[in-house]
Amino acid sequence: MKNLITILLIITSFNMSSQKWINDSNCDAQSYEILNEAITHLANIEQLTAVGMAKAAKMSDSGCECANLVIAAAASGNANWGSRKEKLAEINTQLLSSEEKAWYDLLVETTKGEENSWDDVYSEKIEKFSESPLINWVGIRGFNWDGYMAFSKKFPENSSSAYNMIAYGYAYGEYGEEPDYEAAYEAIDKSIALHGGPNALDSKSEIAAMEGDYQKAFTNQLKAVDYAFFASPYQTKLVTYWRSANEGDLADNLKEAQRNVQKAIMDRNYDEFQKYVSEDMKLISGDSNLQDFYEFSEESFSRNSSVSWESFNLRDIDVNFSPDMSMAILTFYAEGSYTNGDSENMIEYSTRASSVWIATDSGWKTVHTNWAPYGGGSGIPKI
């Protein structure tokens, strides 16, 4: 009982949402407030918080069976591995109000995968519960831009999630001939004003990234992560936006790293070389002698030991990042000269090359490199 009271005090200390989704519920007054907050989080794609709120509502009132509907709705409806069907089967429908039962019936239909059947059931439910925000909301399926706009006008106090989608509509140009970022930010700010959850901040960041303002994207994503930083689902994009905002510096650092790792190889400095490779993914190399690819390891430092370099230089290094900024492909050219073995003949070296770098927890590491003769010059000798 002490733990229950503590949990309820923590929950009620938050500003409970004014978004009332169900007009007729069998939950008691306190659980009803928590339940509506859970549904608000669910509608705003904050499923983990929604499940936590739903469990709290159930702890407050064991007869608040609709809380189990929230938990079922948050689960996957995939017939092969999802648990929604199982969770729905455990619900005592006798404890649901008629409005809650309507939502239950619609959730059951989602586990069947029969589109026409769902549409028929929904037509029946919306006719009976036309003033239910929840039943209206679940009827907006897919990217129904007009549906989100209509919902925001009919249920303005329940429209945090609708305004979130409307913001994307403006950013995608769905409400005009081209993207309207000013209108998109106005819509997302309305969403945030109605519900102070992290998903709208994530959306604001994504829209800023679409506009190319990565600093703004990073700033808002940081706020989303701060909502609950440990194991945050928003962490990955936070890193992406930071790297995007600092792309120039990252590119310069990778150019320097490419020169450093090549120098370490030529100096046969294995300790320095290890700073630029990962233990989890080895460096796979293809040399400019066009022989087979191989795993570059400490033993590889003895390859072509007969080569004496007179000069070696990397030039025109170009860096291209993957969309999520977790990988970079570097293309560049190398030129110089060397002698081989006892020969005093100077060989003009000219190659074009590429390398692949990945972002790891311990920094950027190179995992692949490929070299080939270029412009009439030679690569390294075959072995």
C-alpha cells in the first residue's frame, strides 16, 4: 500500500492532461484522470509512458479495465509475433463501459488483418459514439491530412497528436503546393502547449532537419532526450543531428585520421595504427597491386617490406556521410615514388582510393580501404 500511495503521489504531481478521451468510463475519478493521461501519451506515440500510466491507473482502481486496453493498444498487433491479441483476450469486457467496449472491438479487428471488416465495425461505432474523441481519433488511419485537420477543429483540447501530424503535413507540403515550415512550427508548438511530452520535441527536431537547420534539430532533440535520458529512444537522432550540425569539423577530423592511419602503416607503427581500427570489425583492405582483398592485421605490416618510399602524399580527400551520419566514405588520390628491393629505379606511384569509416562508442574507425592504379602511374608491387 505504501508503494501504491507513493506512485500515485508521483503521478498526480505532474500536470495532468486536460485531454479527456473517453466520455463514459467505469474507472473511478482518480484512475480516470490517469487513464486519460495514458491515452494522451499513447496517441502521441509515447507507448512506454502510456503503459506505465495505464498500470498506475489499474493499481489505483482494480476495476479500471480500460487501462488494460491501453496496454494492449501499445503492444504489437503483428499476428506472427505481436502480443496484442493475447492481451485483449485477457480483458474482462464486463468491466468496460459501452464506449470503452467500442474501442475494444476496434482493437480486436486490428488483430484480424481484414481491412473491410475493420471499416464496417468502425462505421457502426462512430455512428454511436460520434462525440467520443477516442473513437474519432482511432478512425484517422494512415497519413490522412484532412482527417487530422478536421479532428483538431472538432476536438481542439484533444489535438496534441493531431497538431503533431499537421506539422508534418505542412513540412511535407500536403497543405499547399510546397513546404510551409513556419506553419509547421506553429502547429508543433500547439501540440507542445497541449501535451508536454517528448515526441513533439522529436518531431520539431525532425522538421528542423528537413529544413536543414541541424542546430535547431539538435537543441530540440536534446530536450526530448532530457525527458527521460536513460535508454532514451530519442538518443540516436540526437547524435545524428549533432554530427550534422558539425559536419564540417567531422569531415576535417576524418581527413586527418585518414592521413594518420596511412602514415602509421608506412612507418610500421602498429600502436598508432590501432587507434584507428575497431576490435569488433576488422579492416578489410584491397591493395593497389590489385591482388585479393585481405584482413589487415599486425602481420600485414610486413607486406611489401622491400619497398622504400621516396615520397607519399594523399590529396583531394572528399568525405560523404550516410544519412544517419554513422558512416563516412572517403575518396582520395595518392601520389609519390618508391624503389623496390635492390633496384635503384624510381617508380612513380599514382593511385585513387576509397575508405569506409564507421562511428563507434570509442570514436570513428576505418573498416575498409581499396586502392587502384590511376592516371598511368603504378601501384605497389605484387607479392
